[in-house]
Amino acid sequence: MSLFGPLRLQVVNSNVHSVHLANGAHVGNLKRIGTVWKFKAVGYDDTGAVEPGGGPLTDQHNMVFAQPDATEVSARLLASRP
């Protein structure tokens, strides 16, 4: 797995799972939109303010998943990472 993962998912509610790097850093959310789950990347600026669509996985923003499976999410979101 990459230096970023494996990724971990934490249930926020029935329609949202937060996505975290192996070190615990929050990098996005999986949100259920209709019948699909979409990855919504997030980053943080120097003051700690949230930057929607930013962060280390910004290139994968809006990637679609059938379900919030940590193994699949890690594999697909981190496929292009060293």
C-alpha cells in the first residue's frame, strides 16, 4: 500500500463516512448521493480551515463507489500514489 494508506473509514451517519490516512489525518468523506457513494476530498489550510475539494487526494474528488468498503476505497483512491 502507499505511504498514505491503507485508508480508514469512520461512520459519521448512514449517508456519510469520513476517510482518514493511516496516520489519522482526515482527507475526505464518502457521501451517499442517491444510490452511489462519492468521495469528497477535503484539505486544511495553515490556520486549520477546511478547503473543500482540496488536500492530498484532490485528484480523486467525486470518484464514485458502489459501497463504503475500506479495501476498495484504499485501492482506488491510492492507486496512483507512491
